[in-house]
Amino acid sequence: MVDRDLADAQTPRLSADWRLNIAYNAALQAATAALAAAGCRASREAHHFRVLQSLRFTIRLEENAIRELEQFRKKRNIGGYERAGAVSDQEAAEMLLLAQKLRRAVVNWLKSAYPQLVPSGD
């Protein structure tokens, strides 16, 4: 799902709101994969917040990156639930770049901690 969403987030003609939403979902799925590999699962309450926060304990993601993910989580909520057009093209591109970096970090962590979970070719 992460790779699918990373590819879809680059689809031309989609709104910046939607591209950010798709890239954010890729990041959330990567974080969820790391959490599952560690044998954990976030509760339903504040699910996205908890999954993103778990990155400091699973892959030991830097605080700056977690803060950035949190800012995009809030931006995604505004663009998805409150107001269309709240996301700029630059913000959508930044979220995509962050999601791509997170995917690489999770795969590298999995290779080190749980190599049996990494498909060949990654």
C-alpha cells in the first residue's frame, strides 16, 4: 500500500489537498508496518497520532520528522474535513518527500531488525 500511495500521490491533475492526503496515507501505512513488526497495534482513539508517535520507539525517528508528520496530519485534516484548497502544491510535494524518506527508513530498519519481513528486491 505504501508504494501504491507514493505512486498515486504523484498523479498529475489531482488537487494538492488530495496529493497530500495520499502521501500522508503512505507515511501512515509505513509507520503502521513498523509498529506491527514490533508486535504492537495502536488503539482506535487518536489512532493516527499514536501511530506517528510510535515512530520514535520503533525506528527511532528524529523528533523533527515526527513534528513534521504531525503538522501534515493536522493539515490533512483541514483539507479533508473542513476546507478545500487549504494545501499548497509545495506542501503536497514536501509531504511526498517526507513519506518517501519514511518508507526508506522503515525498510532499512526492517532489514536490520526483522529481515524476514522484507520482501526480496527491497
